[in-house]
Amino acid sequence: MRVVRRLLVLALLLALVVSGAALAARGDPQKKITPADQARAKAMLLRTTDVGPGYKATRSSSGSDDFYCAALDESDLTLTGEAESPNFETKTVFLSSMAQVYESVADANVSWRRGTSASGERCLRKELSRDGGLVSFRKRAFPRLAQRSVAYRFVGSAQGIRFYLDFVVLQQSRAHAVLAYGSVLVPVPGTDQVRLARIVAGRMSKAMRGA
């Protein structure tokens, strides 16, 4: 089980490429962090009270991956706020969230278009299959909870054990938020995914009001 959980974490890092979060230094956005936008990013994240009892909060460890793809390069964009929640874990489930605030709506829109483009999705699919554990990777139907919403499901296999990573990306004004739901054997129930995403979307709307 420990191997599977490590793979879940790896899959999460790769999944965050969709929002530009796990690019190598060569593709990182420029950073001009401001106190106001940093506070906005932090305000959007999942909290212990959101996930309920039974979850252990552990420190996030989503450092840069060595993955690079020109279609997802954000070196011409600028971030003014970024934050990550703790990882919330049980023996078989992994939940996490992160938020980014861009300097302008235009930058946020460019990031969205690149991340959800056919070429961006091909890059992500290729990276997810690099170690041979990819079973499937596809876009999923998901309620529109913010100005823009998109959801994907990655199914992988390790030592004969199937695991799932569902992730949802939301955009509200200049901000992007990502929720990741990792689980072993069966996906995290859709009702739980929507509930948590709705909480984050509400916080995004409040944080970005007038910003």
C-alpha cells in the first residue's frame, strides 16, 4: 500500500501541470507575490473542517517535477499569489488543494487555454504514462461551479492494485484553484467531490470579489 500511496502523490504532482503548478523551472511563471493576493490564495484552500473526521493532515510536498512541455510553458505569465493546503489522508484516500492568483485576468485566461488545450492534455497524458502505470486518462463531466470548471480522471495500476486520481480545476477572475482526490480501488464518491469543490468555489468567489 505504501507504494501505491507514493504513486498517488506522484500522480497529483503531474496532474497539477494542468494549472501550471508542477512545471520545471524553465516553464515556471514569473512570481511577483503580493500580500493581498497571497492572502486571497490561502483563503481558497481546503481546510480540516471541510474534509471531516478520519483524515490526517500532513504537510504538502509538491515541489517541482522535472517535467517540461512547451505547450504548458508559463514563463511569460506572472503569479502574484500561490498557496497549498495540507494533504488530507486516510489509509486509502488522499485529498489536496492549491490556489494561484495571476497578475491579470489575461494571464489567468492564457494559462487556462494552454492547460486545457489538446496539446496540453497530450503532454499530460504522455507524462502520466511514462512509468507504464497508466490505465486511462480522460476529461470528466463536472458541474460548472465557477466562471470556468474542468475535471479529469487518471486511473493507474501498481502491483496489480488500481488507483484513481480525480482532479478539478476552477477559474474565477484572476485565480485558479485545483482540487485533487486520490483513492485506491474505487474513486472518491462524486457527491464528496462536488461538495468540496463547491466549498472552494465559494471561497474563490468571495476572495476575488472586486479583485
